[in-house]
Amino acid sequence: MLRTVLDHGPIARSTIARRTGLSPAAVTGHTAELTELGLLRELPEVGGAIGRPHVPVDLDTAHHVIGGIHLAVHFATVALLDVRGRVLVQRVIPHPSLDPVTVLLGAADALLELGRPHGIGVATGGWVDERTGSIIDHPLLGWRDVPARDLLTGHTGLAVAVDSHSRALVHAERLLGQTRARASVVQLFAGNVVDAAFATGDTVHHGPRSAAGAVAHLPVDDSTEPCDCGRTGCLQATVSEQTVARKAGLPFTELLDLAKKGDANSIALFHERARLLGQAAALLLDVLNPEILIVVDQSVHHVPGCLSALREEVDVRSWICDDAEKVVVPSSFSGRELATAGGAVLLNALYQDPLSTSLRRTS
Ligand SMILES: [Zn+2]
């Protein structure tokens, strides 16, 4: 019901009943509960003169803000979002060390300086177990079995949900972004960590121990890049931002800036990388046949020609995708994906079961 209001609000209760299949009495009951929780509000009555008056309802964005923490390899992004998933404020904090407790509690303190959220979502790369709220393995941070949820709940007293950044952004797309993603979606995330996520119907796939989506060591053609796993030519080792920066002899952000300004050598490096990502995208498309494949990558967003290069590679390599322009699309959250990812973990929990996320009205 909350998702129906998110999609269509302001909306009349009779329309909610029609769209959700709930009885008018159930809609009235849920509306009262969700209003009490500060998630819905009633708007002024409309109509009246002709027919029955009705009181439309909409999301109440005035009561709750959602906290988000995204942990990258070198920095944390902390953000507050409203219940529509809009980023209200964000801040980037370089990691003071790689000690997990220092990083997590420092990020939480920075978040609480922005405001008091009603729960915190945490997203990061690597292997994350959403069920236990722990980061099982994040090789680039050197973290193993970090109980992130318990640490943060203990420190803040707030409800905390933890998931991988790829799955977080799939939740965000399905709730707030591209509606085609609600049928089925694969997402390929390329930063320093390279991983994937898959959802079909209402289910984002986790698999046993939440290990789904680990494409870091997928072999790619035309690469001899050594990987920490002992082999050569693994996807993540080949296309990670660190590798591209090392090859160019520049920090990644400088390289990206040069490409944005039209520097031919930098653009060529990104096009080569986009084609390598296209190899992985084609394979994922063939295995999972999703409605859309979403690419989360800074160069796809910023560098002219990257998305086309990636799509061309998909057209060449995929056996089943004959229209990569339609199927392969950039993230809806380009430029704010990190700020969105953390909050999306909690928003997903909220929209799945608003009564259990322990939100209390605080007016
Ligand atoms: Zn490897």
C-alpha cells in the first residue's frame, strides 16, 4: 500500500483499494496506522459538490529522515534521505584508518551530526550478509566478518540494515527509479569493487549466505592483468578504478576530469574499459535474461561514448540481446548513487514492512 502511494500519490483511498486489491476497510485501517507512524498524511478534501467527497493521502516527508552510510575503499559517504528516497544532504569522509570499528562508528557520528534519522541503512561492496548484517569479506578494505549492524545499533540505538551496494541500488531502482526493473533486472557496479545484483519479481536474489553477484573474478578476454586471487585477467582487477588510474599514472578523479574535458588518450582508456565491462554485461544478460541491465559506473555517466562502447560490445557478444540500446541503461542515480545506496537499504525494509521498522512518530 505504501508503495502504491509512493508511485501514485496524492491518491484517493478508493483508488488505493482498486490498485492494491485491499478492501476499503483495510485501506482505511492501514491509512490510520501509517498516518500514526508519520509515514502518510491526509490532504485537504477535494470534490464534494458532485458525488462523494474524498480525502486523498500522500507520503508524509516531514516526519522522518532516513540515514545512509556507504563505505567505499577510501571514504565513507553519509547522507540523509526523505521517505521518497531524495537525498537531502550528504557528506564524504575519508577513512581515518582501515580499522572497521573506527570507520563505522566515525561514519555514524558524522551522519548523526547531519540530523537524527529514524534508522540507518549501510551499503558497501564485497560480500555482505544482509540477514546477519555483517560484512563477511571485503578484500580491498581487508575486512572479514565485521558485525556492522550490531556495532552501529549498539553505538546509535537506531534500527540498522546492511546490504551490498549493488543490491541496495537494485532496491533503489525498483522503488524509485526505473519501473521496468520491477519485472527483472541485473545491475553491474563498477568502481574499485566490481560486482553485480539480480532481482526478479519482488525478490532481490541473495542466495545462500548472500553471496550472489560476485563477478570480480570473471575472466575477461584481452587482459593479462594480475589479480590477488593468483590468476590473470579477472574482471575487477582489469577494470577497477585503481587499475585504470595506475595505467594512466594519474589519480582516477583526475583521469575522469581529463576525459570529461575531451582528452583523447583518457577517453580511449575509458572506452577500452567500457568494452571490457560489456563482456561481463553480455554474459550476465545471456545467463539471466533480465528486462533491463543497469550499469553503475562514473565513466558511463560522464565520458562521451562509454555507454555506446559498452552497448556495442553487448550487441557483438550476447546471444539473446539484440537491442542493447533498449536493454542496457545507466543508473537512475548517477552522481548520487553512493548517497542513495545506504538509505535505500533501510527504505527497502520500510516499504516492505513499515510496521516493523520501529519508526515512531516524533513531531
Ligand atoms: Zn581474480
